[in-house]
Amino acid sequence: MTAPLVTVVIPTHRREESLRAALRSVAGQTLPRDRFEVIVVATADDPAPAVVDQLVAETGLPARCVSLLNDPTGGRSPAAKRNHGAELAAGDWLAFLDDDCEPESEWLREAAELFPRAVAVEGRTVIPPPPVPTMTYRGLKSFERPGGYQSCNMFYRRDVFLAVGGFDSRFPFYLEDSDLAWSVLDRGHAIPFAERAVVRHPVNPPAPWRLLDDAKRAVLLPLLRIKHPREYRRAGVRMVRRSHVVFLVAWLLAVVASVAVGWVGAAAGLGGIVLLTLAVSLRAFRGCRVTPHEFVVTTLLMPVVPLVRVVQFARGWVRYRRVTT
């Protein structure tokens, strides 16, 4: 029986060198060239078309580059780009890959082994360890656990992908992968794990301000919970992380102290938060390579992030409480 055609969809946003490395890895796949195609979906005015043309000329990779027109996010929504690629796909199966990831040569062939008995497949994501661990590396290690359904290494049968509505545009670049996978699970399908369909995800340079960006995205958690209550509970998703609880308690005690004894209590409470923050920060960075900028910004944000998450979750609950699907 002829193997199904696979369309590899890669959203990209002005990451020329990363995209080139990703495409070279796809060009090295052992799956026959006539059984897969590649669609790169780029931001307008992106250097991606030239990169794709170069790789096609050098390797014969069956690839093309398209752009998503009239994108309200200015090219920053990988979910919208993946949906556009899926609409254009000729394949029976969709393979989603991020532009900064590199699949091993057996990636497509190993995933395809599970296609006859599945409607979706999760591949294995590997985070190559740096010479000295970083906070970013420790955070990315969670990508290696099965059941995360990270869209840097996921496969969906195209008809099922379209039937569930693809990626929900309300999750432009956060939780969109969980939402899609949970939509498939909600329909009674299983998503097997392809241990040997390996993609390497790089450790990006430190970007401590992303802690605040991630906290702001907690506004989407209520929507995820309303859409998928069973999977939300099963995954153990929390409004705040366990490490945040201690800061929320500290803030509460500081408020109580300020009400009870005035400015003296407020000063004592804030002083306690400062000491707590330093202790938690030093412990978090122990054994890690860290720059002064990363340490200072991360330490300053540590007591703020839990408050932002709580506020954003509350805003999300108000915004999405009437959502039924």
C-alpha cells in the first residue's frame, strides 16, 4: 500500500538562519521525496522566500513559501500560519514543525509508521543540553515529556484537523497546541507517542522579560478550561504555579500588616518580600550560567509575575465565562 502524502507546515517570522537549518534537516529525511511536501508560511516582507528558493535549488526539496495576507497580528501568530498552510496542503497528513527546530533524518518515516492506526501522532522533542545549564534550558525541559502536544513536533490527519476547526485563532501563540490536541481527544481519539520521531529544539538566548509576557497570557487559561474541562483537570493546569503561591501569601501578609499597624507594617511586609525574592532567585539560578541583566530582570519580576497571572486569569474568566465551545 502506498504511504500517505505528508505536508510539512513550517510557520516562520524573520528567522532566516534558523529556517535554513530546519529546511536542511527536512531535506535529509529518509522518507521518499514523492511522499512529502513542505509549505513554509512566512510573514510579509520576510526573507523566507529566498531561503526556500535556495534550498530547493541546492537539495531538490519539494518546498514552497507562501505568505498570510491581511494578518491582524502582523505575522506573529503561528496558529494562523499553520491553518493557512493546512488549507493549501495536498497531503493526507499534516506535520507541524517550528522554524527553529531540526528533525532527525527518520522523523517523518517513524511517525508514518503510526499513521494507519491513528488520527494524530505526537513526536518526541529533545532539548540539547548546553555546556552549562541555563534557566531557559530548565524551562524547556518540560517539552520532552509526552502529552505536551507541542506543535513543533505534531502530526494530524488533515481531514480530522479540518473537522475540529484547526488551530483556534483565539490562541494566537500560546496554548494553541494544547487546545487542538485536546479537541481531538475530546472526540474520543487517542494520540500515540512516536518515540523515534525526534525533533531537536534549541535553547534560545535568555529573554527574562518573557516572564511577564507569559504571565499576561494567563488570560487565555479560562477559555482553555471552559472548552476542555476534562483534559484541563487531567493535565493539572493551575492558575498559578506552586512557586508563585509563596509570593501571593507574602503579598497578602504585607497587606494585612499594613492595615493592622500602618506604614511600619507595610515596610516590614515589603522588606520580607524583598528578602524572599532574593532567596528564591539565588536558589533558582544555582548552578546556572546567568548574565547580570538576566539575574536583575528575573529577580525584579519574580514577585510581580504571580500578581499579574491572578489578575489576567480573572480578566479571562470575565471575558470567556459565557463561551460554550
